Amino acid sequence: MTVLAQCSPVHQLDGMKVRVMLIVGGRDTRVPPVQGMDMHIALLQRKIAHVWLYKPDEWHGFYNQQNIAELFEKVDAFLAANIGPVAGAANARRFQRRPRIARRHAPTPIRRSGPS
């Protein structure tokens, strides 16, 4: 086996300790769909639980509105199950804009050139 093949996630599954979600578009030209399918099959063979979302008519990103809605629902459920339902809300609150505090200082005097 080549060094590159040894680094492939498919050959790292026996030491895996995290939950996995695979999202694959069947028309993806950046990441060949066969790579996602190979990973899915390898996980099934090892009886490793995982979330699998395959859409044969999608690309590297999802563009169909129904598929996007299903994707978000599955990602939300996956994150809620693995990091907790409040984690997303806590991060959203952390990144909300804070109200601006009015600065109270004396206005800068206007300097005029020439005679006043």
C-alpha cells in the first residue's frame, strides 16, 4: 500500500473514535462520489454507526431547496446528538452584535484658517 493510500480515511477507521456524517452529491466533480460511497461501505462492513446522506442529483454543494432543507435537518440532528442541542444556540449568542456604547466626550473644536 502506498503512503498516500495509508493516509486515506478509509484505512484509518479501526482507530476512529468520533461520530461520522457523510454527505455526498452524486454529480460532484470535485470529490468523486465513489470516495464517499467507499467510506460508507467500509463503515457498514465494520458496523460503525454513521449518518449517510446521498443525493444523486446534487453536486459539491446542494442546490435543490428540498435537499437543502433535508441537509440542514440532518446536520442539526447530528450536531444536537453529538455536541448537544444548546451548543449551536450558545455560539449564535456569542457572535451576535453587541450594542454600541455611546462615547461621551467633548466635541473637538473646529479650527478655522484665516480671520474670524
